[in-house]
Amino acid sequence: MPWRRTRDPYPVWVSEVMLQQTQVGTARPFYDAFLARFPTLASLARARAAEVLEAWAGLGYYRRARHLHEAARTVLREHAGRVPDDPEAFGRLPGVGRYTTGAVLSICFDRPLPVLDGNVARVLSRLYALRAAIREPGGARRLWALAGSLVPMRRPGDWNQAVMELGATVCTPRSPACGGCPVRTLCRARRLDRVADFPPVAPRRAPEAVRRAVALIARRGRVLMERREGALLAGLWEPPGVELANGASAAKSLRTALASLGLRARLTRSGQSVRHAITHRIITAETWHGALTGAVPRSARLRWVDPPHPRVPLTALARKLTFSSAAATTFKRKRS
Ligand code: SF4
């Protein structure tokens, strides 16, 4: 991987942030495209937030992009554009946690700091037959302490990458390749013939079911989009909509949401829904055809968007919605 062939902290940092919630194969093309667009930390720091979100579109978990952007600006402003090699200073940057600090500073600056991700936790739990789950606070504490006690003073970055790689390629969740494992003679779980018992499985939180009503409003092949505000997906665009409270009328709630944007429209239920899973939520978006009965106000929060060439960062739900059969019907109704 290109990020394993450099010790330049900027690309290593970008890769670590991308890989936090994204598989290597998925992240790779985004990584290449992101660095082609923002080749240096200074170019990222000077970019507009919308450009950064656009480059991130499709990777999800947009808070990572916002934090990375803010952090690049902070490095430019407070550290003369040089990524700080001090764990305290680096760890204070937006979005930088213990894992990112350990990964970037051990790989790029030989700081003997541990990393702990799912792969490392699995390897350590099996090697030491330790019943500690990374998702549980007590388990994470024990695993961090163990990881910290093992990091060597020499080439700590190579060590961290080796353990992560071992977990990703040999000591995999199902069917680990113990026969070819370089640490098999040290592995307690293998000696006890209890590999499958480690790490213990922590109960997963059940995803929350969310109902949403969305208005599909089209004009000359473009769809009206709203820029999201608030904690979740702020700065990304999607067709105007509203989350529905239990038992709430979708039509009424959607009309109120449109009115708050200065929009008036005749709404017709399309009869089609789009399902979308995000973090811990499963969203069912009921789609409504919207025919404007008034002008669209001038507002930085509203924009007509051409779905194949959006020029603004869209949410994944927006992409699903605009290419759904409900949207196709909206376009057809608009033409007829
Ligand atoms: Fe994992 Fe098997 Fe190696 Fe133990 S011997 S670390 S269980 S791959």
C-alpha cells in the first residue's frame, strides 16, 4: 500500500484516518484521489470545507474529513505547517485520538507508542489468551496496557504495522492461518486449542430504526437539495426531508420542514421507500413527489443539483434517492 512506503506524516495520517472505519480495498482509490487533489498538508488546510467533503464523498463518516481539515489548518497556523511529533501536541489536534497518535508518530517519528485497533486486539487476545473485548471499556484498558508494554524502542512503527498486518492477513477473525503464523509457538490460545474463544464477543448495540420523509422536487433534470445542518452529516446535501417522530403524519411533517426552508409544494406520496444503513441507524426514507407552488427562495441552504455531476458533497442517502425509481418517476412527471 502506498501509505506503507512513506514516512511523510501527512499521507500516513490521511491513510490512518481513512482506514479507521473503511476497508483497505475501498479506501485505496479514495486515498489516491484525495492526495492527488490535496497533495500537501498546506493544500488541504487552504481548501474550502465543501471541497474536502466532496473529495470524501462515498467514504462515509464525514466527521473524519471535517476533523482532518480542521487539524491541517491548526498545524499550518500553530505549528508552521509541520506535523508535531510530540504526542501531547499531536493528540490535541481535532479528531486525533490515541490510535492515530500511536500510528502516525510511531511510523513517522519512531515514537514508541502503541496502537490498538480490531486487528491488534484480536492478535493480543489470542496470543495471551486474554478475555478482553475492545468494545468494552475495561477490556480496551487492558489491551492498551498490554500493547503499550510490548512496543519496542527500536522501530516501533514497524512493530505496530507488523502486528496490524498479522491480524489483517494471518490471525483473521474466522479461520486464522495458525499453521503459517510466525508467532504460533508463543500463542496461548493455540496451545490451549481454544483459538475460537478469543477475543470474547461483546454484544452489539441493535441499530435504531428511523423513519424519514423526503421530497423529490425536480426541474430541468436537476433535483432540489438542502444542505444539512446539525450534528449528523452537517455540510452534506440531500433532498429536503424530515425525520418522523413516532406516529407523526409524514405529509404534515414534510410540509412543515419545507416551509421552514421557505418552500411551498404540492406533495404526492410516491409509494416507494429507500432503505439506508448508517452507523447505528437503519433509515427508511418515504419518498414524496413535490410540485412547487411558489418560488424557491435565495438561500445558501438550497441548490438545484444535477445528480450525475453534483458539484457539492452528497450524502449516500441522497445518491440512493436521486437514482431511485421514485426519482425517475419525479423526472418523468416533470417532463409530462
Ligand atoms: Fe493468531 Fe493462530 Fe497466530 Fe495464535 S497462532 S496468533 S491464533 S494466527
